[in-house]
Amino acid sequence: MRTWLSLGRSCARSGPRAQCHNAPAFSRRRLGTLPPLRKPPAWNGQRPRRILLRASGGAAALGAGAFFELSQTDNIGSEVTGEQRMLEVSRDEIRKRVSDDEQGFARLKHKVILFLDLYLWEPICTGLRFLELVVIFVPVIVAVPAIWVGKRQPDRDNERTGTLWWYGFLVDAMELAGPTFIKLGQWAASRSDVFPDEMCDIMSKLHSNSHAHSMHATRKTVEAAFGGRAFDDIFDEFNETPLGVGAIAQVYKAKLKPDLAAPADVDINNPDARPLKENVRRNFETVLKSSPKRVPSSYVAVKVLHPNVERTVRRDLRIMGFFASVLNAIPTIEWLSLPDEVAQFGEMMKLQLDLRIEAANLTTFRQNFKDRSTAWFPYPYTDFTTRNVLIEEYAQGIPISDFMEFGGGVFQHDIANEGLDAFLRMLLLDNFVHADLHPGNIMVRFYQAAQPNIPLRHALQSSQPGSSADITEQVLERLRPFKHRKDKAGWEAELAKIDSEGYRPQLIFIDTGLVTELNATNRTNFLDLFRAVAEFDGYKAGHLMCERCRQPDAVLDKEVFALKMQHLVLNVKSHTLALGNVRIGDILQRVLGMVRSHHVRLEGDFVNVVISILLLEGIGRSLNPDLDLLSSSLPILRQLGAQSGAEMAKHGDFSMVIVWMGLEARRFMQASIEDVRHPLHCTDIWV
């Protein structure tokens, strides 16, 4: 652990794997020794010196920049991902212990207090919480016989009406039980490999009924993040009504003081630090790709954890772990491996209880997408982000759900294709996937193409927030009346005007607290499965899934499962030339159903990827019914083949080449079929 703590350095970096040089190490002082921030750090054209931040709990804490360093350690051949390293350090910081510096009576006193806290106070509080949960969930348990009552509903996965009612009753109880169980329900909604489809669908509608915590608590937490600086000296504006209140935190909109606001993309956009040749290349791409012109937001989103939420979650997880162990002794449900599922869910919850991890994830996504125009991520103010507070650029955009409801007009194909392209690049190229891709976390902004800028001399050209108007806000003002009137025709007509004026859409992804990153073993399993599917060998793919699942001995009828996979893959192969007819989401949904019925326990990371594909394809097809995931993956596979295909071929692995050639042939055949269906007439030539 001390090895990781020694990595507490941060600096501006040129790339995800760049090394920090001459960066001052973070000192390990106690909470309370950090002096107030008497003079706020001004940008003045350069990054300010990092400020050491303290986590709650009394332990010396690393800054968000140091967490980014932890996340960027090379994971090749490692079983530990960057997310796991950050979580390990985070939990160590708040682990209750007696300091080695204390001696004599003070040390004895703290040992006694710690003993009473761990073995008397915590058990009593956990017991009281258990009694509260008993009152909430006993009626749900008593109502279980209702699942055998009522007629079956063919349009609801053939579930009985009593079963559907009980699912709703369970969701109501979870909402009442608090943040841990709200998150548990939302997590369960993504595990259709374990739970019935209708149950997952109802769970997905579960929302937080948490009350906003007091503004006094927010002020106190934010002031601590800024080194004790007075709240009124931090913000020019602060909207005290939260934008949203979740189970874990709530979010405000605010405007930082000018001396605290960051220039546009200061973390990734420094043309003076690049050689002239690199600047010429980037500006040439700007012309070809119609790269977005960045307009820095003058506002920030301030995310603040609820007071004492970590303590509540810790006690709930302890209770869940106990009951999971008891239920796991029942032979009929042993295959679910409930203790492992609770441990995995607990890890997911703990990741969301440290906002420095979300800031580090944002920084990683920004590094990965800095040369891509399909998607963007808000800038995180890592200097002012702590365990309890996240300050990030306010994402000014139009929710993608509005385009799903009213239509994307002339932009619908662009929006659908850009979302799918961004996801495939996360999955295939970066091995760093946003794990919470529902419509609420995807927004659309509009931009005008950036102009080439090739500085021949060193000159600071960083625009300050608020120096120019935000085009997205102007577009939103034009679209808002049609949204309020539910005028779909007017909405699409206005989008056509916006298109004729030269504006282009770009996706913004927010809420990056959870990501999927495959370790060495899971990455190998993923590539082996990818190879089997690429060769249309469903039988081999089925056996691989059985052999490398979490509980191979618990799988029912392995041979039947493998044959079902073979039938499914051959069915896909027979339709592979039909543009838009191959619905990957439907196929994956069938695979999850087979996995559930045959007790094949997949790794959570695999399921997260599958669920993300289901969500993205669902969103994409609502905008573009002819969306073709296989064709969309071709440009990414070309790049992936150039990066790793040659190395794989040296070791006798030609799966990447096979996939590449197969999709190229499919694209050629599709073009030929379209030419036959729509022959060119002589009149077309003269016209």
C-alpha cells in the first residue's frame, strides 16, 4: 500500500501513459494542518501547482491528480485494473487505525476508543439498521406467494400478474430502504443474466426518493475542498436548488470566480508544447474532420456527497453479506454465488463514494478522446476535487432522450452513428468503457467547425470561460418552444434550419463514476470468445463460456448450451449480408436468457459490456432503424488491426485478420446488392 501512496504526484501530461518529471510529491500531513487558501491559484497561462487535499476521516489523502496517476499505470499482463488500485488507496485512507506517531497515554486512549467504536458502537448501530430493514422487507417476503397468482401475460415475458405486482412492491421497498438498496435495484436491473427480464425492466425504473441535504452541509463540504476558503470567495454565482438529488450525492450549478476558472481544455490542448509538424497534422485533420470549436463553459457542476452516506452504505453491505452467506447454503440457489455478487456490488458502491475516482475517469476519457470528434467529456477541476466534492465543467447540452422522443431530423443518423462509434472505440481500442450508458447520461451539443491554428511562435492562446457565447445554449433556446408545445414537425424543421447554418452535433457523456476495464484474464477470455465468434464457431464459443465462467461445475447441460450457441451463431451468419437486419441487441438478449437458464455465471465486466451494447443499440435504432453495428465497427477494427493484428499474426493468431477481411467482404457485397436493387438509369446520368 505504501508503494501506491508514494505515487502521489500529479502534473500536466501529454498522454495517458506519460510520466511526471520534477513533480513535487504529496506530503502526508494530518487533517487540519493544511492552511487556508489565502491566495487562490490563478491560471495565468499555466497550470497551478497542485494542492494537497484531505479526505474525510482524518487520514492524509491524495489529490484527484494522484488518483489519475494510479489509474494510468500500465495494466498489460496485470490482474489489477486502474479502478481497483484507486479503490484500494481510497479505502485505506479511511480505514480506522491508531497512528504510529502517537505514544504513551494518548496512544492507549485512542486504542480504547477505536476498540469501543469497532466492537461496541458499530455492532449496535448495525443492529438497529437491521431492525429498520426488517420492518421494510418483511411485508415483501410475506407477499412472495403472490408470484403464483394471476394469469400469464404473453406481452410481459409470460409472467403472471401477481409476479409483476410483487416486482413493483419490491421496488417500492427498495426506494424506502435508502441509497444502498436503490443502487442495488439499479445494479440488479443490469444483470439480466441472473434475474428475469421483466424484473430487470421494472428495476430499471427504480429512482431515488432521497431528500436533498442542507445547504449548510454543502457549504461546509465545499469550503473544505478549497482549503478553508470562504464559500462566497469561491463562486460568483451558486444556484442553491440542486439540479438533481441522487442516492449518493446531489449536483448544483455554479460559476467559479474568474481566478479559479480554467481555460478551455487546459489539460489536453497546449499547441505551444507540440512541435510544428504535429500542429500542422492536427490542423490538417481539423479541416478534414470538421473538428468542433471548443467554447469553454463559464459554469461548473458541483457534485457533493450526502453527509454520512459512507457509513450507511458500509453497514448495509455488512448486513447484505451476512444474508448472502446464509442464502448461499441453500442448494437450489447455490449457483447464484450470492456472496460474490454482494462483494462485486459492494465494490461498485465504494467506487461511487470517492469522487476523486470519477474525476480520474473523466481525465482518462478526455485523454482517450482528445483527437476524436465523435464525443466529449467535461473538464474536471482536479485541484479542487476531494473524496466528497467533484467540481467539473458544466455540460451544456440537450438530453438525447429529447431526440429519441421528438426525432433527430437531419441529424438522427449522425447522432446514432457517433454514439455507437464512441462506444466501440472505448471497448475495442481503449479497454476503458463508460459503464452507465443510459439516455440520462448522454447529451447532445452543437458546434461550429474549428478554424486551423498553426502558431509559428510561442504565444498563449487559451480562451477563458465566458469569453464567447455557447452555441448549444442558442440552439436550445430555438428548440425549447417546440419541445414545450410537443410540436414534432416544428422541432424537425428547426433542426433542418440549424443544419443549413452549418452547425454539427456532438455527444457529451457525463457521470463517469463507473467504468468497465478488463484485467489480463478477462481480456484474454474476451479475445478468445471474439475469435470463436469471428470464425462463426458457436459450438466452441459455448464451451469457452462454460469453461471460463465463475462456476463451471454449476453449469447445467453444457453440451446443450454449446449447441444452442452454434445454432444462434449460424443463424447470424445466414443473415450477415442483410443491412440492418442483424440486431445485435436481440442476439445478446437471447444469449443472456440462455446463460440464465443454464446457470452460466459470467464475470460482471462481460455483462456490463453486453448491457452497454444493448442500451447503445436501443438508443441508436430509435434514431436510425437501419443502424448496422457490424458495419459501424469496421473502421475501428481497421485501426485495431493496424495496432495489434500484426503482433497477433506473428503468434499464429489470424482472428483479427479474419474479422477484418470478413467485414470488408460483407461491406463490398452490401454495396453490390444495393447497386443491383437501385440500378443507375441513363436519365440519372444526364440529370
